[in-house]
Amino acid sequence: MSGSVLSARKLPLPGLSALNSTVGRASLAVVVLLCIGGVAAPSSLSSTALLSMLPFAAMLAIAAIGQHIVVQQRGLDLSVAGVISLSAVLVTLLPGVEAGAWSVALYVLLLIAVGMVAGIVNGLFVTIVRLPPLVTTIGVNAVLIGIALVASGGVPSKAPTVLSSAIIGKTLGIPNTLYVAALIACASIGFMNVSVWGRKFVAVAANATAAHALGMPVTLYRIGTYAAAGALYAIAGVLLAGFLSTPGLFLGNDYILWTVAAVVVGTNSIGGGGQGSVMATVIGAFFLTYLSQLVLGLGFDRSLQQIIQAVIIIGGVALTGLLNPNRA
Amino acid sequence: MNIIASKPPMVAQAGSVSLEPALSLIEVSKAYGEAYALKHATLDFFPGEIHAIIGENGAGKSTLISAVAGVVPRSAGEIRLNGNPIDKDASIDGIRKAGVAVVFQHPALLPDLTVLENLQLVSDEFSGTAGRGKAEKLLAMVATDHLRVELGQRVDTLTLARKHVVEIARALAGDPKVLFLDEPTEPFQAQDVEKLFSVLRQVRSRGVAIIYVSHRLHEMQQIADRISVIRDGEIVDSRPASAFTTKEIVTLIAGRPIDQVFPPKAEQAGATVLAVDNLSGDGFAGISLHVAAGEIVGLTGVEGQGQREFIRALAGLQSRGSGTITLNGAPYGTGVNAARAAGIAFVSDDRHAEGLFSELTIQANVGAGLMKTLARWGLVRGADERDSASAIISDMNVRAEGTQSPILSLSGGNQQKVLVGREIATRPKVLLADEPTKGVDIGARSEIYRKLRAISSDGVGVVVAASDGIELEGLCDRVLVFARGRVVRELAGDEVTDHLITGANLSATGLRETKTEPVEAPVKWSRLLGGDHFPIAVLALLTAAIIFATSRASEFFLTELSIQSMIIFMAILTIVCLAQLCVVITGGIDLSTGPLMGLVVVSASYLLPDSLEPAQLVLWTLLVLAGATLFGLLQGLLIVGLRLPAITATLGTFVGLQGMSLLLRPTPGGSIAMGLADGFSAMFLWVPLAAWLAIGLALLLELVLFRTDFGRRLRAVGSDPDQCQRIGVNAGRMSVISFTLSGFLSGLAGIILAGQVGMGTASAGVDYTLMSITAVVLGGAAVTGGRGSFLATMAGALLIQSTISASSFLQADTALQYCIVGVLTLLAAGSFSLVRHRKAG
């Protein structure tokens, strides 16, 4: 209809420029939450509390970046749970507790490859078979969890000592996991902004048909996106396994909602498209982690935490819809 | 719905032109921000008159229709129907029922429904056997024999011309008083146009006010009693058809004398740049075309004659078969990349779908097309990218704040200038432009024409596909007329006139008058495979095989007790799967079904304790069920009201409900009334009550889905919510109802489950979400909505439950169950998807 052709869209809330960018909105949400936390439970802002929270935030951020890129390509990836669980299980099983650093490193690379393969399977089903992402990733997720259960025999085991100490360790007073997350975040932000591949990734996300008309291999980019996401989940899974030392078998299940919530709190629209901001998703991951610690710190238990997450995700999606002028 | 004020309606005198207008527009405007799509339009439409509205693409014709039909709310002005004002926010449905019907340019039909169902959606006169006959008569009246349409055909299997036939029939249903037609002849051949005109004359004689919107001048002059010209959103003139000369209309449409719009033509052509010889492909055959430097060649034809496919094949966007293409003597391979690398640039006819990256800036839009020249070591040189964008802005005279402005902040004409500029910036040897001035204002058009002429004189070959005769006449040195995938006429030099182009179109298509369009009868077995009920047979066979194999392996499997328990769990799963399908059929998804069952189990452990009297038990059970239904209703209202994506919203409630259950029952406890278990497992005709309930519900829902208006609407919403909006089916309401149904059915499944579990366990229902989606997919439902069968879904549920029951007898652990369900989902959904896409493709 000629209507949309003519409409010169104005950005909403002209006076509050911070609210016009996704990063601005996400940062504002974190600041507000920190203020609330500071008043309600001052101890939650102590350096000990923050340092114990940061590794979890970092690991969530890594998985959330994976979810973010899939969502930006107008998909959704529920197999995040399966990949995290499987890689965590395998890293505790394969190298053995006493394994040396090199052998562990090799296995970690192998597990990242496993994550990528799972992602490629997702990508093939979504692109070639043209299944909706939800159905595909639900199916792949179930298979991955099944494999994790079969492999572990239903019993959790202990991660290699080398791995655990490296992951729990700190460098210059800052948890090592944070370095990994920062590296991945910076790499992906740089990738999307200045590299040819990254710019094509953004173009394919914004309008796949137009990208195809310009000769961009749309299918390859979509599959690549799921593969990269799978690799990121695997990294998160390995880090979690090392950090927790004896990870539970259903470790990944929470991360379906957590990663989607981080993307949503980053006020990236769930329909995807060209405008997503990885930075906002990373901030969203920190927001969620701090929030859940705050909720626990205030003496509420896991059940209430889940209810709050539900409210956040629904509220976040609703808010994104209201703030984002480009959503149809 | 009362959209008309209380004044009694005028009785129109059939057959004669009454002095009272049937429809009046008074100063009607539609603005999007600063820009007007329709500006102070004032027009009267009289009964028994065919009133043509003519204007270029994007002049505001479609906006006028949308504003009257209530598809978009008008910004200002008054619309009167038979003298009674229509409310600004009157519903589409209300306006239609008051007698305003629209034949949309893009047919407002639901692809997954049959022709008959599409008609039934808009009018109840087509139900029953008598209605069937009525529908057949209506279609026969509208269509010539070679465009015959079967009532039982699904609309997505029809050709564009046949869809238009159904669209016209749909609009005529219910005897409208005012009939709008928006470019109704676009895909029609000469004899179909004639047929339509005779229908319109007949309708006119019944006293209907007909508004005929088109950009085809010759057709309007043939049919119209009165002609109004619209330009840039304004009605610029309105007179009886006979009071216009052709030249006057043409000048009025363009807004200035034609020779001022178009640049002068080429003096002489240079060397051949593009040589196409005997090229065939999907939709065209045996096309030869030589384009010389300095020459602009036009391709035209009635819509769907292969000209579009041909130009897209040259651009590498569509497959091509035999024949050769050479660019400066060198051939290039298939595919977009080969074409672009060889020096072909392409401007798509659909700016929004295939041209713009609408969320990105001007610079990013430009950069996306110039990646090859802007890249060094895999990185984009930002400064060069900015320079290219600024160069295009100044070169094409784009009105924009800067290179970082969002592309959507530009007007349509300026957006198009950016796209044309980007393609020119690739320094092509040949520029292909498909409808390069669609939806572009006259100033921008003129600029685009000049630019095309300028690069042509610089030695670039230019090929333009266009449907507008005036544009072709003004711009092109040569024009090739397509019909049925072949070039039937070539016009050059003085012959390139609107008049001759139109004539060539008509005579060319007229030649083939006797040929009928092929009736696309899908191969029978593939129709069967794609059918809604085909999965039932396969699933039932698989279920039987699993049960048989397990009974051979374990003697305990077929004992009475284990069979009974398996049947009850089958019933539970079936009911929750029915719940899931209710939502999926409307194009949504409900992840909360499982946790809702869990919460019902937990609630039952408090509200339905063992101590209850039977009567109390029934009462409280009903209350719990009402609670679950209420939850479904609220969830639906939330999703529709706040326009949340169903996936994320129900992912939220998926976790939220689990939290609630955990909050109520941190550890399992509380015993649930035995009466619940006994009641549902009570045998009735050798089968537990729960099973009868599940079967009954599945049959009932199936009947509702395929035999009632409500069911049609459910499928319509899933099939295409946008079209639903245009024909007045309230998609939001249907969505809310589907979530409510889902809440009710999940609640029922939860109650039966509670009886089986026996005590409050927070995690009881969670796994059912995955299983319900799997069963729906196994049953062959389209996860994107519109198609599905409750009976097939039940068959899917039976297969899943028998697999699970069997695996526990075969001592396989839960791990394998996960794998089996996952693999089943992927295989089933994958094969259905492949079968359907093969059929569609």
C-alpha cells in the first residue's frame, strides 16, 4: 500500500535520546535496577557480591550473543539448552578429571565443533527443509538432551581440574570468564560493523530477499548463523561445567528463557531484523543475572525468581513493541 | 454494528441514474506524518454509473479505496453512504455489510481455504447445497470458460488470473450497493476483460455505483461514464468520459505536457552491448533481444506474459534454460553473482520487498550493493562507503538530511532514486529496471528518466520492463510486447506510442482467444500426501506396529492394567494436543500448555483433597477447569492486546507457571481425591471414560473446524491474518478464542492427569508442551497456521504415547524417549514441509 511508502517515520520520544537506542534503553534499565538493588539490599552491590555474580553474567552473555544472532536473523533457538547440557556433560566425561591442559584444550575445540554441527543441523532444517525455527530447535534440543543423558548414564561427573581452575581463576583481579565474554562481545560487534561478512550478515537479517538480489548467499548466512550460535552455546557450556565443577545434567534448560530474556531486555525486537545490538543483549545478560541474585539475596526462592523472569520477558517484549517504531 | 447514523436510507431506483449520490467523499484526506497519500478528495459516486479513477502508480488510487473501505482510517474529511455519514473508525465488516464491496488489486483471499470457503467467509448465502449452486452460478457469471474455477480447489493452487475471478465473485457476493475495482484487469486477457466489462454493465443496470480504478486509459474510455484523474493524492479533474480527449487525460495524469517529463530520445544507437538469442526459461521461450549502447529498450505485456520472468532471468534471479546471453560478446553464467560480476545491474519492481533494507541507513543501503568495490582485506572502508552514498545523494538529487539518515525517512521517490543510484554506481554494462517508477512521484520520475537516458548515452545498455504505455512511449526507443511468454510484436521509432502498444497487447492476446489455460490438476498421490487427513493412516499404522512389536517383546505389555493405563495417558495427551492445535491453526503457538497442566495438578492437590464428597468434587473440578480457561483467556487477551509474539509471551508463561507451581508445592505433597482417577477411568463400553472424552472432543472440534463458519474463520486467521483484516474477519478475536480454548483443554488434560498422579507435583505437566507440539506436527498441521486436523493430531498423540509406553516396557530409559520424540518431530515436520513445498514450487 502506498501508505508505508509515504510515511516519514519519526523516532519516538525525541527529548530522551538515550531511549532512542537499544543500548541506551538497556543501560538505563541496568542503572535503575542497580539503584533499586542498592536501596533494597545494599550488600548486593558489594565487591564480593558483584565478583561472584560476574562470572555467571559473563557466561550468560556468551550464550545470549548466540541467541541474539539467531533472533536477528528472524529465528529462535531453543536448542541452546541441549548444546549447553551436552557440551557440559561431555567435557566432564571425555578428558577425565586428571587430564592435562593440552588434552583438555583439544577436547574443548572438539566440543565447539560439536556445537557447530548441532547449529548446522538447525540451519539445514530451517533453510533447506524450510521448517519453522521453533519446531526445528525444539526437535534438535530434545535429541541433544537425549544424547547427553545417554552419554552420562544419568549421573553427573566432575570436570577436569585444569579446566575448573582456569575458569574459576582471576587475572588482574577480574574473573577469567569475563575476559572470554568481553573478547567474544567485542569480536562480534566489530565483525558486524566493519567486516564485509558482518555487514552482509546485517543485510541478510534486514531483508533477505533484497540481499539475495544483490548476490549475497542468504542460505549460507542463515546456516552460518545457527552454526556460530551453536559454537557460542558450547563455549558457554564448557565454561559453566568448569565453573560449577560438577554440572547438573539439565544445566542448559534455564538458558532457553534466560538467553531469550537477555535479548528481550536488550530491547531487541524478537521479530529480528537489521537493527539488533549485541551490546544491548550483553547488558541484558548482566541485568538478568544481577536481578536474580538480588531476588535470591532478598530471601525469595527459585519459584519467585521464575515468576519474575516471566514478567520481565513479557513486559520486555511488550515494551520493545511500544518503543520500536519500525515494528509493523 | 451500527455504523450509519439513524437517518433512513434512500431507496435507489434500479436502472436509472438517481440524483442522490450513493457514495460521497467530502474533503477526505489520508496523511502519513507530513506526507499526504490522499489530499482533500471530494467526489460523488452515483448509482448506475461507472466512475473511473485514473492516475499513475502511487497517485493515491489505492489509498482512496482503503480509506472508503475502512482498511486504513482516514485522517480527515467525511464519507457518506446514501447520504448517511460513515464513522471514521467504522469496521471493515460494518462498511461491507452496509453495501460497499472492494475488488482488491492483490486478491483478499485466504490461500489455505477452498474457493467455496473463501466465498462463505464473506457471505452466509453460500452455505448448504443451495449455496453451492449459487456460488457456482456466480463464478460462471464472472469467468469465461477458459478461466473456470472449481469450488473445491484450494486458492493457493490457482493461477493469478483465476484468483482474480474468485476475488471479483467475492466482491459481488451479497449484492453490494457500491463496488470498487482496483486494477481488476491486470492479469486478464482481452476476452476476460470483455467478459468483466459485460458483467460490470449488468451490475450497473441494477443501480450499483461502480468505481473503477486503473492506470489503463483505453479500458476506462471503453467502460466509464465518468472519469476522474488523481495525481499526487489530489483529484485534479472530474468530468463525463466523453468530455475528455485522450491527450487531455494523459497531460492531467502526468501533471505537465508529456515532452517535459521525458528526456529527448537517442539520435542513433551504438554497438551492441547485450545480445540475447533464443533464450528460454520458466515462463518465456525463444526470446531474442539485442540492446545497443545509447538505446533504451522497453519490455511490456499484460501482467504475467513472461516479460517479468525474462528480465529477472537476465539478472540471474530466475532460472533460464536454453539460449545464449552475451555481454559485450562474452557469455555469463547463471545466478545473481555471475550476472552482477559480469556487469549486470538490476532494479526490482518491488522496492520494499526486494530493494530496500528498510531498517538501515542510506549509507548501509548503498554499501550493501557495493561491497566488492568497498572491501579491502575483508573489511569495509567506511570513508569510501560514505563518499559513495554522498555521491549518489548529490548525483540523483536525493532529498535527505545526510548519509546516516534512515532510508525510511525518505519519500518513496527518493528511496527509489537511492536504489537506482546504487545500481548505477556499480558501473554496470547493462542496467535492467523492472517498473523503475512504481510508486514514485512525478518529480522523481522525471529525474529517474533523465538519469536512465544519461547512462544510456554513456554506453550502458538499458532495459526497462513497464506496464504503463505512456511511460514506454516517452522513455523507450524500442518496445517488445510479450504474450504467453513470447515476443509477439516489436515496435520501434515512431511506432512506440501508447496507442500502438495497447493495440499490440490486445491483438496479441486476442490471437490466443481459443486456447484455454491449463487446468492445474495436481497429481493425485501428491494431492493425497498433501491432504489434511493423510497422516492419520500412516500414524495409525506406526502405532499399531509399535504396539505389536512391544507385545511380542514383553508379555506384560498387553495386560489389562497396562493397556488401561496407556489408554488414559493417550487420552490426556490427546486432549492437550487438541489444545495446542487450536492455537497452532491460527498461526500461534502455546508453550504454556504443559506447565498449565502442572499448575492444575498442584491446584488439585489443594482444592480436590481426598475428603471431598462426590458432588463437591464435581463442583471444585469444574471450578479448577474454569480457572484454567480464565488463564487461557487472559493470556490470549495479553498477547493480542499488547501484540506480543506468541512464542515469547508463552515462553514467559511457560516459566512463570512453573514458578507458581513450585511456589505452591516446593516439594510433592497433598493427596488428590481418588474419585478423580476412578471417574475418568470408569469403563464405559469397554473403554475408559477419559478416552471417550478425548475421542468426542477430537471429533467435535474436527467438525467445527471443517463444517462451521467459526472453523473457517479459525483457519482463515492462520492462513493470512492480513487478508482477514481486509475482508473483515477479526483476527484478534479469533486468536483470543483459540488461546481460551487451549486453556480449557489443557485444564481438562491437567485434571485427568491429576487423578493419575495422585498428589501435587510441580513438575508434573512440563513435558507435555514438547509432546503436544510434536503431535500437532506429526498430524501434518502447518506450524505457520491455516492447516491442520484434530483427528490427525489425535493420531499423532497416540503414536507418541504408545512409543513412550513401549519404551518403558522395553527398559529403555528416559534418555531414549527424548531422542525418539525429537527425531520424530524433525522427520515428520520435515517430510510434510518438503512435500508441500515441492507441490507449491
